[in-house]
Amino acid sequence: MGVSVQPLIDFVTSPITIAYVVLIFVVFFSLQISAAVLVLAERKVAAFAQQRLGPYRVGWWGVLQPLADILKLLFKEELRPKAADFWLFYLAPVISATTAFAAFVVIPFGPPTDLFGLLPEPINLQGMDVNVAVLIVFAITSMGVYGIVLAGWASNSKYSLLGGLRSSAQMLSYELSYGLALASAILLGNSLSLREIVDGQSATMLGGLIPSGWFLWPSFFGFVIYMIAGVAETNRAPFDFPEAEQELVAGYHTEYSSMSFALFFLAEYINMVTVSALATNLFLGGWHWPFPLAWGWPFGVLNWLLKVAFLLFFYIWMRWTLPRYRYDQLMSFGWKWLLPAAVVNVILVAAGVVYFS
């Protein structure tokens, strides 16, 4: 008795399936483009902070400089130390880049839409809608440290090894505070679904002028703790100890070149986007306010992008404003100050939820 394949064909060729496939590709390429844009933005902000011009020769105002950097890395020779572990040496950057892309799959970036009537039913602007999206993001981003540790060990270099060990210790120290900050938003939203958490922040007051429903207000300290821990999780200044140039040359990617180095670079900037996007959805109302959803889903997406861009600017601004801490100061701050503050914040938020519910 033959098995009919018609249901499978109908599923594959349905407009909803095709729309989700196109959406995933759009998100994938948008993340790659965002990394290039952030490289240019970082160099321009650095130049402004240091009273320089920054890139300005390649294209108008230097906008094609990221493309020139990509071409340079593509044609650059791939070098590998003789004593390095061949498979792990090349596996490490792949792990870092893969986890960076995978973590963004469950993050929503706009309200449901039928794409101006092109689809028979609305779809979620999200690669995959799951009811435990917060846990999935937390789990996948936690695995990113394996790529860094493997890079440090497989390079067979003392500088790389120290960078990898520093990264593992740093992520263990700040992941607890990071998770507790997420817990405060979960308590307020009473859900692990990012879409439900965003929709729970849609309330406004004074005719829509003030976003009263944002979780930023009842958990402001949770937002601050989240951003500090997020900067440490992504190994950005002033917590960029795994690649401290003055001490470790370039840390865990000292021995990397060409596209292997580019993958680490790509993973770092995509992780920045993921942390900023998650903060937007958990604390800043996602795509709600200041553009009402009655204006259409493109304004919701634009609103979400503007909030993410603001947080990314904060990332870059911090790098060129604050000096790097000593390593002992980093660990002391994480365990003695940030973690107790995160615990107190969760207790206060939980008490407030119980009292006002």
C-alpha cells in the first residue's frame, strides 16, 4: 500500500511555509549586514570620540569600508600553527558563529502580519515561535563559550589559552546575574514566551504618550544588571579580558587569520545584536510605542529597530568611554556586587508581583 506524499507537497508549497522560509533567510542575511554596519558605526564613533575622521576613502563617507574589510579577509592567507589541533582549531570559530545565529531564531521583531494581504493568514515576524523562547536563547548563548575555550586550547598558544580560560571564568561569573535579570522580566510577564512578554508591555497612558506597560519601570535595576552582564557575556569593553590586547596580544583568536578570524568577529557583533534585541523585548516594550500598531506592522518593526540601534550605540559608546578593569576587579564586581544586586532585584520584583496581583 503506497504512502501519499500529497500532504507533504501541500505543506512545502503552501504560502505560509514559503513565507517562513523567506523570513528566515531575510533574518540570516540581515544579521550579516548588521555586523558590517556595526563595524562601520564603531569606527565612526571611535573617530568622533578621538576627534578623527575615521574611514572616509572607500565610498561616500567610508560606507564601503566594511566591504573592503570583507574582501581583504577573503583573500588573506589562512595560517595555522604547526602544533595546533587541526580539527578543533577550525571547529572553534564555526561553533561561535553557529550559536550566535541560532540564538536569534526565536527572537520576535514585529507584530503578526499578512504582508499587506499576500498571505491567507498572519504570520509571526519570528524565525520560530516557541513558548520557552527565553530559555532557548539563554541555553544557546551559553554554548558560545565552547567555541572560545576550544580556540584557546586548540591554538597551542599560552596567550590564546589564557584568553579562553578567562572567557570561561567570566561567563560563569556573569551568567548568574544575567539569568536573574531575565527572571525579573519573566516574573512580570508571567511567561517564557518572548511574544507574550512583549504583548504584556503594550499599555500606555496620557493618550499613548507614556509607555506605562514597559517592564523597565518595575524592574529598572534588572534592566541595568542585564545590560552590564550582557556586555560581560559578549566580551566587550570594559570587560573584554578574553582578548585584552595589552596583555594577551589578541587573546583566544591570536593565532587566527582570514575567514576563521572573520567568523569570531561576526559572532561577537551578532551576539551584541542578540543581547540588545532581547533587552528590547524584555524591558523596552518590543515593537510597542511610539508608533501605534494601527499604523501598520512596518512601523512596529521600525520602532523595534530604533530601540535595538540605541542599545547598540550604548555598547559602542561604552567601549570608547570606560577603561578596562583589572581581572580581579572584574571577578570581584561580578560576585560581590552584581550577583547580590540581581538576587535582591528578583526578590523585590517577585514581592511586587505577589502584592499587586
